[in-house]
Amino acid sequence: MTSKQTYSVCFCWRRRFKLALAEAPSEIKTLFEEYSENEFMTPSHLKRFLVEVQRQEKATEEDAQAIIDSFRHFPRRGAGLNLETFFKYLFSDDNPPLLPSHGVHHDMTLPLSHYFIYTGHNSYLTGNQLSSDCSDVPIINALKRGVRVIELDIWPNASKDNIDVLHGRTLTTPVELIRCLRSIKDHAFVASEYPVVITLEDHLTPDLQAKVAEMVTETFGDILFTPNSESVKEFPSPESLKKRIIISTKPPKEYLEAKEKEKGDDSQHEKEKGDDSQHGKALGEDEAWGKEVPSLKGGTIEDYKDYNVDEDLNDEEEFDESDKSHHNEAPEYRRLIAIHAGKPKGGLAECLKVDPDKVRRLSLSEQQLEKAAINHGQQIVRFTQRNILRVYPKGTRIDSSNYNPLIGWMHGAQMVAFNMQVSASCIYFILFPIFCFPCLIFSVWQFLLLLCIFILSVHSFFFFEETGGIRNC
């Protein structure tokens, strides 16, 4: 099948060029012949196709006629579909992989770690990652689109007596935490009744942590999920957490600094030896995790743009669960944490160890995951079978661009975090829930097959909107 396009050349003459169009494969031609007559698919033919092939048992001739009418701008003979328009229909928005009317049809009673979750990154930002305003409006918009994981970076305000949400060490303007929490409560379950996870990047002192605990408790009340114990052997299921708010965070940076201060009391000789040792360790860690982007405070966006793009911003601090400084944490704040997060000391191998007695969340940047997947792919898959892995964009994506999520999904990462600040017209996402994968290998291949077919259907788009799936054509 070919079409021709005419162009004016130098305003003097016209030239016609053949446009090479994708020709329907033999399987589609056979299907069309079976459900058409005289190379023509009428509304009754199309209805039979929808019922028998697409499994749309409730499809009517009116539905079929509406589909045909949507292709009225294509050249065709009569009030029906020819092979070309039928082929176009199969890859159009009128033929989504899963019908929205089907709703959630997967088993939602498995642990939370068995599901891909629609995750936002720096959910409060209105634009770029360095100088845009912080607001609750992007959070509201994300929740309306079905996002189930909202990230908030919480810092002391200028007077150190309240809590702001902002992208730390940048030029972003803050928004009050209480405003974000109230907006989350009001819009959390507009698009979905499945749980909303709030990941807190905590940079607070214990007294402000206690204040956060009070805010969270008073704002969410009975819908806040609090675990019976600090460590659980298995995450609850999405079904059991319907219309619940879940808090996920890690020990704050201040306690690590307190630990470093205690180490500073050592003798100068021991300190120098430690510096050499730490330097060697840092080199090894950089190879596995990537380097951290320096603070922007006192600089400009242009300074930041000059930074090596291969280096990375790590928003997860290492912690030692046996560190006594954790006991300084406000107990009422610690009790709110349902999904514990952070990177244990000891490097990549230690981070990916599976503890049979408790589950946790680990965060890796896109670069860290790419590097880890080279030598630790199997360990990542084992980790995600029981624990939760969150992947976030590297720090040098200052324009709020996004990355290829496939590596994360292939290794079972449940929270592949996207920047939601870009225009919705040029980037699409997959919603929660997608596939549950008690058998991870099967689900990955199922997802890859879906991905290939869906890429064809949206042509130049790289990410998807609404629930994913595959239907027979």
C-alpha cells in the first residue's frame, strides 16, 4: 500500500512523492478477510471482530459504527473499513491494550513487592529540578493521573521552627509540608483506591520529626497505615491497604553527621589512616554507585550544567541499623514508618542482601542501577522478589527529563520514579497496578512483549499512559 504526497517546488512546479506506509502483515490480512466481505468491513463485521477476537462481549454495532466514523477522514469506499483503515485502527487509541472498563482484574492479594507501582520523583516541583517553584499543585495533578508514590523532600524552614518541602541545596522555592499533606489527603483516592505511599527524604532534627509525626497523624487520621512492629517479614497486599496512606523513609542525615563527629575524637594518627582507608573505599563505591553532584548553594544553574554528566546525585544516605544515634529519633515519628528505606553500610553486595526476617526499600539512581545490573543482575532480581527497589532519575537531569525505565522493570524494580513536571502531551506513563509477578521471569517476558507492541501503537512516544496489557489482534 502506498500513498502519494504533492509538494510545490520553488513556487514553479509540483512534484509527487510516494510515501512508504507500513503494510499490514499476512496475519492481519487473514484476519481482515475472515471478518469482511468484498474487501469491506461493515459495522456488523467489526462488531463480530470485537466480540470474538477482542473479547469485548458487550460491544454493539453502535460501538463499531463509532470506530468507523473516527476514520472518516481516511479515503475509503462506503461506510466501513478497508484493509488499510482496519490496520490503522488496530494501532490507534481506539484499540487500547486493555479496556478501561475492565478495571483491575489481577490478583491484588499478594505482597506489595509483587507489583509495579506508578511512582513520581520530586513530586512537588513545577518545572526544572534546580530553580522552579515547589507547590502542591503538581502533587494533586499526579494523584489525579493515578500516581501511587509521592516523594517529598522535607527540610527545616528558615526560622527552624517548621517544615518546608523543597529540593535541598538548590534554588527551588519551598512550600509548607502541611499544605502538601492536606492536598494528598483530599486527592489520594480520586483515580484509584489502592494505597498511596509517601516517601519522605528526611533532613530534620528530632524535634521537627516529632512535629511531622503530629502533622501526619492529625491530617490522615484513621487512613494512615502504621505497622504493628518496626520490621515485618512480608509487605501487606494492595487489597488490604485500599484507601490507606503509607509512610516510607530512612534515618536522617543529621544522625550520620553526629556519628562522624564522634569519630572525630580519635587520634590524629588514626584519623589519617582512616582517611586513606576511606579514600580507597570511596573510589570503589564510586565505581558501583556513581558520584554525588555537589551542592548548588552559592552557585548558579550554569555552574551545575558544567558538571560532568556521568556523575550522579545520590539521594539515599548510607546508614548502619545498629548505630546508637538512631535512638535519638523521635519515637512517635519512627512508629509511622511502614516501609523502612536506606542503604546499609558495606557497599553494593551488602545492600542487595535479602534478610529473611524483614523487608525494606532500597533506592538506586538510574546510573547506579545500570552499573549494578552488569555484575549483580541476579542479586537485584532476588532482592526485588521480597523487597522494594526504587529507581530515580540521575541528578544531572536538571530539565526534569526522564530515562529508559526498561532496565529497572526487567530487574523487578517496583518503583521506577518519573519526573512528572514535563508536558503530559509528550510523555506517557504506566499506571499502578500492572503485573503481579510471583514468577518474575514469566512476567518480565510478558511485559517485554507488551512493550514492543505498545511502542508501535504510540509511534514516537516512549512511555505509556493508563494500565498496560496485551490484547489479541
